[in-house]
Amino acid sequence: MNIFSDNLKVLISSSGLNFLFRIIGLGTSFLIVFIISNLFGIENYGNFSLIFTITQAIAMIFALGIPNALILLIGNKNLSNREAKVLLFKGIKITLLLSILPIIVLFFGAEFIATTVFNNSNLILFLKMGAITIPFFIIHELFLYYFIAIKRFLTYNIFMFGLPNLLLGIFLFLFYAVGKSDFYTFLAFTISIILLVITEFLVTYEAKLSNIENTIPTKKLIKTASPMMFSGLLLFLLNWTDVIMLGMLVDEAQVGIYNIAYKIGSVGFLVIVSVSTFITPKMAELYGKGAMEELKKLIHNATRLILILSIPLVSILVIFSKFILSFFGTLAITGSATLIIVAIGVLFSAISGNVDQILNMTNHQKILKNITIVCFLVNVTLNYILIPIYGINGAAIASLVSNIVINLLCIYYIKKKLGFYTLF
């Protein structure tokens, strides 16, 4: 059987509309960057992106790794949609209860964090808005991964790439029209994600779920999820520690320029995420069945497809970096070297394949956790050394080196535990 052909046909036939949503999401994402940086100022975008990063990091901590655990458990145990829904709402209850702590700390500690940690009093109201956003951010994440786990990819893409930026854009224009600026950019995001969660709940809610026998105990859910929480958080921080440390070491304009360059340079991840969304639940399912040869072929074909699609995209970003950045203002062009460095890192990830989820979906999440701890420490050290010397380019170099190290370590352990390399 020609697995590559079959997988490729399924990917093309099933993902056409969903991939379109991703392209739309990418376009609207850059439109949001353009709106904030041009209508509200690049300094405002720097503050917005910094608080967005902090809020997302906190949300990942207090999601406890449950989003990824949903995919693993639902796939390995072959749960029905209603059983999966019971597991989802159990996860929501657990995370909501624990999210009370960061809400209190961030809201009431906003002034201290803004003035002492970041030396920027303009962040106070941004941080308070971020505190309000945290529980909704967590619930939104759980809903998204639940949709992946039950293979409702179109629903996932609507709530991931379609509605968020549409709602955010609407509220940004409304606040701009009435002359509101500063923290109102983040208030627009807060309102948007609240509306998203309400809509996701209405789409998912089903009465009488309590009558369904609970197949996954709470203890099992948390035990499976906890290593994923650490690895997921540290993977996130590997990508965004540079933003947080730049917020401490340079002015908000430089943070804004870096964020624009990083966002554009990371466009290649669109391909990786697109393929990953479809193969992640399938990997969990195949591993649960013990179908190792099929799993190997699926991973090989997915990695090759990612690489083939990524090479031309990354090439365009490298060659036309200054031209692309010019759309975001003259100041943004100074981030061209940063964009190129980030794009090279994306290409290395494409060559490696979806290594983090391969380890997660094959019950090797503890190994991934240990790898990410090591690489996070490397990343922080490099940022601390390189940012004062090279500014935003130093942050990009730190990100590139950390990305290479984590991919190489993951490839090594996949070979050791599963018996094959991800590309061949």
C-alpha cells in the first residue's frame, strides 16, 4: 500500500477549506499587527504583544497540559464523542478552579509588575486586562484541542483562524473610531476571546452528559497531562522568552519591531501546524493500536510534505525580508536580519518534523519535558548574554540555537524509543 499517496490524497481532499481558513487567519493576523502598529503606534503594539505573551504563558501553565492530554487519551482510548465531551468539561472545571490564583496575582500585582519588573507604568491596565482574559484563554485552548481530538478540523479552524482575528479587528476599529487607545487594544482582545468561549460552549454543550460513565478518572487525566504542561509551557517560552526579556532590556518600540519580524519569519510554521493538526490525533490512535509501521510511514510522509512546502516559503521570506517589512512602516525594516534568522529556524523545524507531538502522542511526554527544561535554560542564558550586545538580533540568535538543540534532542530520542528518524 502506498501510504504516502493515501495520506497525501486525504490531506489534500480533507484540508482544502481548512487550509484556506489558515491562510485567511494568517492574513488577518498581519492585518491586526498593521492596525495596531499604524493606528495605535508601534510602542502600543510592543505593549500589546508583551502582555499577550505573558497572558498566554500563564494560561498554558494553568491549563495543566490538559489540552494535549485530551488528544492523547481520546485517541489512545478510542473514546466516543460524548465520552470525549465529558473529559473536556472535566478539564474545564479543574483549570477554572486553579486559574483563580493567577487572576488575583496579576490583577492586584499589576502596578508592581509594570513598574518594577518592566519599568513601564503604561503596562498597568494592560496587565489588569490580561488577568481578566486568563480563564477565557484557558477554556478556549481546551475547546480547540478537543475539536482536534474528535477530528472536527473545520470547527477547530473556524475558532482558531477565522473568528478570533475577525472579532479583534472589529473591536479595534470601534475603539479607534471613538478615540480610545493604549490598553483598549488589549481590551479588544479580551472582549473577543470572551465572545469566542461563549460561542464554543454553545456549539459543544449537551444536556445529560452526567449520565455517561466516566472512563477517565481525574487522577489519570492529571497524571497524563502534567508532563505535557511543563513541556508545552517551556516550548512556548522557548519561542517567547525573547519577547519577555526584550521587554525587560529594551524599549517597547524594539519589542514591537521584533514581534513583527518574528511573526512574519514564523509564517513557515503555518505548514507545520497545518499538517500537524491532521496527523496528531492519528498518531495517538495508531500508537494506541500498536500499529508502529503505519505510525512510522505517517510521520515520514508528513515530515517530507512539510519540508517540500516550507522550502519555497522560507526562501521568499529570506529574499524579500526588507520589502515585506516595509508594509509595517520604515522603522520595521530594521528587523530584516531578525526575520531572516527566525525563518532559518522555521526551516530547521520543518526538516525535523513535528517532533514534540510525536513524543507526546507516543507516551514519551516525560522525555519531552526534560528536553524542554534543558533547552529553556539554554535559551534564557543566550538571551541574557546576546540581547545587551546585539539587541533584537541577539534574541533571534538565541531562539535559533535553542530551536536547533531541541529538535536534535527530540530526533535522537524518537530514534532511540521508536526506532526511526522522522525524515527517513
